[in-house]
Amino acid sequence: MNLMTSETQAVHATQAVHATQATHTDGRAPFGLVVLDMAGTTVVDGGLVEQAFSAAAERLGVKPGSGEHERQLAYVRATMGESKISVFRHLFGEEEKAQYANSAFEEAYGALVDGGRIAPVPGAREAVERLTAEGRTVVLTTGFARTTQDAILTALGWQDLVPLTLCPADAGGRGRPYPDMVLAAFLRTRAVDDVRRTVVAGDTSYDMLSGARSGAGLVAGVLTGAHDRGRLERSGATHVLGSVAELPDLIARAEA
């Protein structure tokens, strides 16, 4: 049974036309810019987002196990991939409360990271290194704040793995599902002269929406994180992979 909506089908059709147009321009369409999500895509965090959220919510008086806690946690799960400050603005309304909750979340998540609770997705580093060796520019993006992103990179020893890392604040403050971080990567790296030669990969529907809205020619969902194949495809994935380790081969096939 085909679960794709007419909107999703239109997105896929537009992406196919974009890819074809790019190919017709010079005979071959090398994807020179690859924009990768972190948690759930290149990084395994073992549910730390939910743990850190619970710690932050409790500091605002939301008791674990309460109905309100379950309601908020359901929203956090549904919006995985979105900028965390945007999530807290929705949940707590007042800007002061949202900022306090976000700071508490980042503090809790950072403590978990420092405690060795994260690891790379198997094959992720090797995939990034292969893409780089092939002459592509790889950018890592996140919905977390810069301090948390840097803590993750440090914990993994990835500080020098890629030339650019981006968080929502680096792209005007709007995270996913807006296309801003993908477009910021396109503008800052100047790795390609056409946004259709960009690859976006992530594990959430918000990653897929961000990639599709940016005009990227290849938007790959991965099944190592928050959302399943159906949700990724309905949100604009042109391909769905078992993990990011499969991405270099997918790109190679797309360019053949």
C-alpha cells in the first residue's frame, strides 16, 4: 500500500527533476557537499535526549511519570531533530521558562556526554573520511546548542573530522525543519555551485523536510535513529538507508 501523500509525491517529483536538470548541465552531477545530522545519524546517544529532557522538565516542576510529563515527552519524541529551544518554547510558552529549560537540558545532556554515554554510529567516521577523500565537503549539523555540539565532538575526538559544523544559532537561529542550516553550509563552504549537488542525511522527519526544502538533490533517511521508513519517506526522503555507512555507495550510484 502506498502511504505517500500527494504533497510527498510532489516533493519527490521536484527533486527528481532537479537532479535531472543538474545532470543535463554538464553531463555529470557530482555531489560535492554532504550535510549530515549528528545524534541518531552519525552519533549513537542511547536515548540521552529523553533523559536530559526529563531532567530539565523536573527543574521546572514537571514530575517524572505524571500525565504532563508524558504529554511533553511525547512532543519531544515527535519533534526529534528540531531545534531544542523551539521545542521548549512550544512546551513552556514564556521565553524565560523556555530559555531556563533549554539551559537545563543542555547542562544535563552535556553531563551525560561527559560521562561517556555516546558513541559513533558504526562506520560513520569511515564514511565521512571516504567522502572527504573523494573530494566532497562534509558538514555536521545539530539541533543542539553550540556548547553541546562541541562537547559531543570532543567526546568522540571529531574536532578536526570536518571543516564546518553548524547549530541553529549559526544559521540565524532557525533549526530544522527550516532549510537554513543546509543553506548555510552551501553558502559558507562554496563546495558546489548548485544546491542540487548537495546531499542531506538524517534520521528524523525534520531532517528530511529541511533537506527537501533546501533543494538538495539527494535526501537520505537513515534507520539508526528516531523515525521509521514510512515517516522519513512521507517527509521527503529520496532514499532510506540502514545507516550512514551506506551513504558513500549511494552517492556513487547516483553519480554513475
